[in-house]
Amino acid sequence: MNILRVAFDLPLPRLFDYRCADATVADVGMRVLVPFGNKQAVGVIVEVADKSEISDEKLKPAVRVLRETPALGRDWLELVQFCCDYYHRPLGEVVFNGLPARLRRPGTTFSLKQEAAYRLNAGGREAMAQLPLRSKLKHTLLLALSQSDCAEPALLAKSAGAKKALAELRSAGWIERYHPAPGAMAGRFIEKVALNAGQQQVLGEIERHGPGYGVFLLHGITGSGKTEIYLRLIARALAAGRQALVLVPEISLTPRLEQEFRERFPDTPLVSLHSGLADGERTQHWLQAQSGAAAIVLGTRLAVFAPLPKLGLIVVDEEQDASFKQQDGLRYSARDVAVFRARQAGITIVLGSATPAIETYAHALSGRYRLLQLSQRAVPQAQLPLVHCIDMRQHKIEEGLAPPVVEALQARLARGEQSLVFLNRRGYAPVLMCPACDWVSGCKRCSTRMVVPLADRQLRCHHCGANTAIPRHCPNCGNADIRPFGRGTQRLEATLALRFPQARILRVDRDSTRNKGSFSRMLEQIHGGRADILVGTQILAKGHDFPNLTLVAVLNADGALYSADYRAPERLFAQLMQVAGRAGRAGLPGEVLIQTQYPRHPLYLALAQHDYAGFARTLLAEREQAGFPPFVFEAVLRAEAAELKAALGFLREAAKLAGPTPENIALYDPVPMTVTRLAERERAQLLIQSGSRKALQTYLALWSAKLHALPQRDVRWHLDVDPIEF
Ligand code: ADP
Ligand code: ZN
Ligand code: ZN
């Protein structure tokens, strides 16, 4: 047993063999340092074997098995093997996709840092007895510690001043900082609220299912208290000594969620995993998950690959969110991989959403997943907002605003309530246009249009990031009167400022939140009541609770109604439901106004009724008739090259290579992609469909092996299984 079979971070569907005298089967899943070309590289040992196909003199010895970090478990290797097979990507790429950066490189060493905790001393108990303390924060901290020991991050999350207060309490000799043994923390759960009848029923149904694999779709309207269900299920898993994995679309946009989790599980080690963490921190968190020390892992899609030896529960919140699908490299769906993990581990997985993905909902209707519903808002006084369409053909629109919207904004200002004007685009004015010759500001590198962000006086392509100066004249005909066309958030902000000079207007979009920390400052500004009108894009639509917000105005939603992308209406519905869910969360009733040319469109009618189920049934009927997912399974082969001809040519050749098409497979003609040019490459794709997932998988496996065997060339290609973008 002295041959290591090693996977590397390479797009090659093969393993590499090395000699290693002291190897044992216990090294499977270990990282290893080996010579590679004229450098050294880190690989992962996938097998330890007796012999190799490579002749002895050609086999190189490994430098060192990196035993300082524990081996990746068998179940983890099985998980990556599943992804490798299902997404038809090389094993090495899948393995390394799952590892944090520090573990992928040679030359870094680690020791697992244990999360610190605090406990109350006798002196502290005495001080508690002599209440009240002058500092409210110190009192809060002592009170928490008087109930049980607390993890350091949970205490730090209480306030910005907590660090200083803890240091002072320590030097007063009232509390003590220590490192608990892994798994020693208690898992105390703060109940905070009593469940309502609907929540109790949902929880009861999941509990009745008992242990073992089960997929639940928790379909609950915004504000129905889905988080409370997750928390109780996690508490149950922790009590059984298991770990819980919670996946959310974008953690950086929901800092309150992590805080809420820490408050409710004050003495439970919790780590987050997302791309916003520094390399070192992310590696630490990953290792804590692997060692079992972290009982709760809260993360974005990449967290689905965290090794979790004691996994007992998975929650995927906002399961319909497109960010769960990775759009480059290993194009996996974290939701689907999570379902695989739940089956592998034989545990419960809960997919939560107010607007489930159509695929997920279809599974729930067919009984493959269990459907659980929460149809009331959890806070007793909170009502669903009233949704009205404003027929733009009936009104004189000024600077993009219909008079009823202006009046509604005025009324909120007069009552001291907040409004959100929702736009689904960024930038000052999406494109620059010449009225004389119809020239528009297209990107030279992509087939998209460049937009004009007001602040930096430049045209910018949101696809590839290209920048150019704003031209003074039309580059085509010389006309000096070229003007911005369309309406972006910056332009709208300027319009609103003119119309409501007394209002405090806050624009929240990707541009205004680019700097670290600026988004959380804006959230504080909103919660503190220091903003009257919010101008926002989808980043405001997700998971925030603004109790004083009573009006949402939607200005430019119509585009998605008649889009070429069959998923556009589903996305629009989800987005509008989400943004509508921001209005009227606490005691105040909410109102949603949608400016549209099509006030009778079924999507808007369903929205006004808050009727997801009805809308989903309509969509499913349309999809069935048109032969779209979930009634068929899809994959696309994409190619990109300097010239479109080359990309299309490659796809044609690839189609021939596939041989005669089996009866249950449909192979379509290659077509240029909707956004054909991206970063100076031309892109085309070829769609493959089948009524049988198994048939599609068999076909793709044979085909991709042939494709990998093709000689290297200037065309880059990849397969995308279950694609969501075209
Ligand atoms: P969702 O995730 O379904 O949109 P949340 O979990 O954010 O909803 O809950 C919305 C609000 O309702 C939160 O402020 C939460 O604290 C509150 N809430 C949840 N459950 C209850 C309950 N049983 N009683 C009172 N308030 C509740
Ligand atoms: Zn571009
Ligand atoms: Zn012109």
C-alpha cells in the first residue's frame, strides 16, 4: 500500500499517482504535498493503492502527507464524487471547489483555534446582587452569563461596546474567559416567543416524521415566522448532539440573521461560511465545522461543502434564490446538493420560501417533498399589504412617476412613515441614446448596453466591467444632443429629491453599498428612522424587517412579463412578493403600488391576491405545454471563443461527436447566447433535453468523456446541468 492516487485543482478528469513509503488507508482524504512539474502542489489523496499503471521509474515520491489537518471523511469524498458525476466535472476540480483557499496551497500551517467562552465568577454573582449596575450593557452581559456560560461571539454580537465592557468585567474579576473543550457547550435555546397555532402544526408535522431522510418544503408568506421554525428544529438537533447547516442566499445582506442566531443560542459555537470572510477566518471556520466543534454552520452556497461529521439537520432559506446556483467553474445548485447530503446522512432537510422555485413546488405537489404551509403573518397585528396596479396608460407620467404614486409618497411623508421606491436596475440612466440616429451606448466587448452612473461620469458595462468616458457627441452621427434613456436608481433619487425637498432620501443599490460596512450603516439609518424614502434595488427586497415602512412603489417591472427567458415571470413574481413583504410588517398596514402598462396581467392579478399557489399552477401548466422544466431535464453545452464562428463550429462538431441521438434525448441546434459577447469572448450554446433525468445523465457521461478527449484549442467549453441562465 504505497501508491497515492491524488486529485489536483485542475480541469482534467484524471488522478495522479505518487509513491509514498509510509502511506496507510488512513491517509485517504488527507492533503498531500507533491512535486508537480517544476513546483510543489497540494493534492488530496483519493485512494491508497498497491500498484500503479505508471512504471516504477516514472513514479515520483510524494514530499509529505499533510497530516496536521484531519482527513476528509468518506462521506465528504462521496459527496464530491456525486457532484463530479452529476455535473460532469473533473473530481479534482470538485474537491478543490469545496476547500477553503488556505488548504489548497502549499506552505501554510494551521492550528485549530478554539472559540473562547466566558463564565461568571463568585465576584460577579455578588455584583449582580447589588443591582442596578450603572452600565446597562454590563448588566445585560452579566445577566446572560448568570443563566449559562456564553460563547464569546454571542456576547460580542450584543453591542459594539461589548468588547470593552467584557474586558472591564474581567479586570474587575467578575467574569473569566476560557476555552471550552469541543462539544462541551450546552446548547441553551432562548425561546423568546411562543409559537402560534400554525407554527406548532408545522413543527408537529416535521417532528412526527421522526428521524431519517425527509425533505420538507416550508411554504410560508413573508413574515409568517419561518425563522422561528428553523430555530426550534436547530435546537432539537443540538439537543441530540448533532450539527445544523443553515444555507442562506447572501449573508452579508442579512447581518441581523447571524445576530438573531447568536442571541437565541448564546452558548453554542456558531460559525459563518461565505466569500466575504478573509481566507484565514474562513479556513478556521471550515476546520471548526470539520472537527465538530461548530454546532451551527450558517453560510451561503459554498457552505454546502463544509465537512460536518455530526450533521443532523439542513435548512435552506429562500430556496428559490438564484444565488444558490454557482455560475462558473463547478456549476452546482447548493439546494440540490443539500438535498443529496440530507439523503446521504439520512436526516431532515427543510427548504423554506414564500415563493418556492417551480421545480421545488412541483415536487411538493407530487408528494416527493412534504408541503408545509404558513399562511398568516406571525406578528398578530401585521396584515398582508394591499397590492394595486397603477395603469400607466391612464395617467400622465412625469419623470417616471404616476400621480397616485406621488400622492402616496406625500401621504407617508406627512404621517412620518417610510416608503420604498423599488427599481430593478442600477446606474443613473441605463443607456445613453442618440435620438437622431438611434445609436445607443453598447459595450464594445459585450453585446450589452453600457449604463451611465452619475457619480463617476463614465459609461460602465455591468456585465464585464468595461469603463469609457461619456462621449460629448454621438459617435455615429456627431449629434451633440445625446441623452440618457431609461431610469436608474441615481436618476430617480435626483427626481425624488427635487419633488420632495423636505424628505430624507436614501439610495440603496450595489453602487451605493460597494464599500465595506456601508450597507449595515444604511440599515441602521433606516431602522433608526433617519430616512423617509428609500430608493432601492433587489438588495433591499431580501429578509429585512422595516417596521415603519408602509408603502412600496414598483416602477419598472413590466420588462419581465414578455421576456424571452421562460424563468423571468417566476423570478419577477418572487421578487415582487419579497419586496411587497417589506411593507406593513408590524402594526401599520402596508400598501404596494405597481406602475404598469398591463394591469390585467395574470401575474399582477395573482400578486394582488397573494396567490402563489394559483400563479404556480398557471406556470406549471404553461411549462408542461411548452415542454420546459420541471417536465423535462436540461443541460447546455456552452462554448466561448474570440469569434462566434469558432464557438458555433465547436458546438456543431461536438454534436457530431455525440453520435446518433437516442430517442429520449433532444439535441438542439447551437445558438448564440442572449448576451453573446462577454469580456471579448463570443459565446454560444447548445441545449440538451430529456424527459428522463437518468437518460440525460447517461448521455452526458458518454459525451463529456469524448469532449474531454478532444485536443486543446482556442475554444473554451463547459457543460451546465440544470442551467438557470441562457
Ligand atoms: P419569515 O422568515 O417567514 O419572513 P420571520 O421569521 O422573519 O418571517 O418572522 C417575522 C416576524 O414575526 C419576526 O419579527 C419574528 O420575530 C416574529 N414572530 C415569529 N414568530 C412569532 C410568534 N410565534 N409570535 C410572535 N412573533 C413572532
Ligand atoms: Zn462589457
Ligand atoms: Zn447619432
